Amino acid sequence: MFRYLTEEKGLRPHSIHHYRFYLRQFATYLERIGIDDLSKLSPTVLSGFIAEYAPPRVSWETVRNACGTLRVFLRYVHREGVTAKDLSSLVEFPQSYRHAGLPRSISWDQVEQVLAGIDRRSACGKRDYTMLLLLATYGLRGAEVAGLTLDDIDWRNERLKIRERKAGNNTTYPLSAVVGAAIIDYLKNGRPATTCREVFMRSAAPIAPIGSAAVVCRAGHFIRKAGIIVPRAGSHVLRHSCVQRLLNAHFSLKHIGDYVGHRSASSTQIYAKVAIEQLREVALGDGEDVL
């Protein structure tokens, strides 16, 4: 299955990781209900898994990802002759509506509160502070922070390069003095001795580059520690907060999308719903300017 995803579908390791996660959930479900042969799969079994794997346990987006993974898996096992019929069409995606939700952003004062709550005297604190600072300053994804290497930092020209973003592009940012100082402090006083080129490392043995899941968890930990209540606290909260700050500074959605590496302008449009000052002007006016 995973060779098929890699060689035929051309998926990246990060995507393969997500496929493993959802298929592991499906395998656990089958074991619990006593299904030990994939040829015994049926519409009832599939609908039972989707019904169990649904809100409030997980978000609708997670359910959609699980359904997509399951459909690919079912097409594959039918192609390999494991199942007599292709059952993929029986897995229905949950109904969702574009821009139905709101971004999980917090105010910039709250972002500063989160950063201030990190004990930067320890090696682990120096690392966590730097990772969260990158998330909030540049609106990076957790995987982009975890994948940052020493070669991506151009100290001479004060540039920071983010490679192989989700949209398939690379982005080069000016290296903020605050971010640069935090990285230097971590490299000199917190990073364990290693030949790995990744910037951020595990603080406990075995010494290895930190994973994207750990970045998400550390961000969530400090958001909760600051007493901030937000749905699904994690690295994306700081990413959304960066976007919201740019929006409040009257940057265009096109510029914001380019800055944070959105694949298309439509990905940034949801933030138009939380342009508070602009919406307030519409509400207070007589309406003629929008006619």
C-alpha cells in the first residue's frame, strides 16, 4: 500500500505519515469488532467506523481526511484482488460548507503572553521559545518549523528560507533581529551536540530532529499554560494569529497569502470574515459606499 502511495501516487513522506495514522485507526477498529479478513469488509463495517470516528471526538476536517484515506485504501485492495467489489464509493464524505468556520487566532497581546510564559533559562525553553516565535512571526506551519535546517539560514544576507512548502513553493523571508537572536541563543546554549543539519532537536535521548507533531504539542502546551481558551490549541493558532495581525495592518489578502504560503487566494478569504475594523466601518456607515 505505502509503496503504491510513494511510487505511483508520488506522495511525500509527510502525506504518507497521515495515511499511516488513519489506516492505523481503521485497523484498530477492525480488530475491536472482530474483523481479521479484509474480504469481510461491508457497507455496515465502513459506516460504523465513520460514525464512530466523528465529532465531538474529532473535527469535521479530520473526518474528511479519514474518509479520503479510506477510499484510497479500498480502491487499492480491490485492485489487488483482496475484495471482490470496489467499496470506495460507499464511503461518503461529511457535508461541509466553504468558509463555515472561523480561524483559530488569538490577539497579539495573547501571543506575547504565550511567549512570555516560556522559561528560556533551560535548553528546552530556548528551543520552544524559538519555535513558537517562528510560528507567530512568519505564520509557519509546524512541519516547516520542524524541517528548518542550518543551511536555510543566511546570516550574511539576513535571510530565512522555507523550502518545499505545502503549496510546493519556497519562500524567503527577511531574518528578524528578534528571531535571529533567539536562534543564536538556542544554537549556542541549548542545542545538543549533533551532526544533524536540522535546527531543532529533541532535548532527551535519543538525540534526533524534532518532529512536526512535537511542534504542535509544544505550541498547544504553552497556549493552555497561558490560560487561553481556543479550539484545538496548537501551532496553527499562532499561524492564524500572524495572518490576523497582517490583516489588521491592512495588508491585502493576496500579500498575506503569499507571505504564509497559501496555495491559492481562496485559502486566505476566510480571514475577510474577521476583519473587525473594516466590518465595523460598514456597520456604522449609511451603506451607500457599498452600493
